[in-house]
Amino acid sequence: MDVPLWFALIIVGWLGVKLIRPPLWLVAVLLLGGYLLADSLLAPAIDTAIK
């Protein structure tokens, strides 16, 4: 069964918010920080570190 990555991320994110109940500001900061970090000069270094 092939599940698109965006769908899996939505499901995991929804379950995380539903079960752990983090504050909404923390969710917003993490999403914005990840978005900004992905477009920074550190993105290639993070990509090689993850792989």
C-alpha cells in the first residue's frame, strides 16, 4: 500500500495534536521554524546529516 508523504504527515500531525495536546503557539512556532529552516543555508547540511 503506497501512502503519499503529505497524507502520512497530516495523519501523524493530527494524532500528535489530538493525543499530546500541545499549545497552539508551539505548533505554530514549530511549523514556521521548519518552513524557514528548510529555505535557509543550513538545509543542505541538515539533509546530509539526516541521510
